[in-house]
Amino acid sequence: MTDKCILFGKFEFPVEKGFEYLINENVPETDFLLINEPHDAFSMTFEKDFPIFTVPKTSDRDYFLFEQKRKDRVIKFFCPEKHGNLDSAVWYFCMELYDENGETHSLPGQVRVEFDGNIFRQVKGTPKFIELLEGVKLKTAAPV
């Protein structure tokens, strides 16, 4: 993929080297997007009309919730606890980006994360999937 960004609804995703991107190439704006880290540390999925996740009232798994707040966005993660002998988990998230008028634009998705032993596998610093989310922008209007 040689494009500098991927259009997905109201959003622009930068294309970074080292990741695999799967999109619907038959339309100008994709209706699904898969970003895969080739060493299986994570895979992120976005789909058109993907619902915003809500924690079930009854579940056999506990969830932990966390938010990352920035001046132009909030990313909310809904994470089930590591289950048994599984070496990965699916975390749901919803990113809220704010435009220049203060209007909120929601982008829900999910990320499969790998665990290394009992901890979440990552290098030092911010996990790369969060860095990718921080790079998403609202789509710029086409010049008239």
C-alpha cells in the first residue's frame, strides 16, 4: 500500500511502514479496516456502523476500563481480564475526536492484544496501537 492515508468515514488513518493494512479497495472510502502488526503483537479492526461497546451487565469475565485523554481526543478502552490459558484478548475501544467547533466524532473499534506470560507484550513507552490511534485525524474537507 503506497497511499499516505486511508479514508474511513469521517476519519483519515496515516499509513505507517511496518504494518499490514487490509481495506476495501473497491470504494474511495473503505468500509472496513484491519491494521495488523506483523509479529502478532496486535491487530486492530474498524467496520462501518460498528457499535460502541458497552460492558455487559452480567458476564463471566471482569472488565477493567481506562481512558487516555488528549486535548483533541479521548480514547476509552473496555478490556476483559486475561482469561485462563489464552495468550491474547480482544479489547474494545471508542475514540472520540473533537473538531474545531467542539463537536464529538466517535470511532469505535477493537484490538486483539497478545500477552507475554502474565503481562501485555509491548516495548517500553506507549503501545504502538495507541500511537496509531493518536495519529488518526478528522477528514479534511475537499477544496471547493
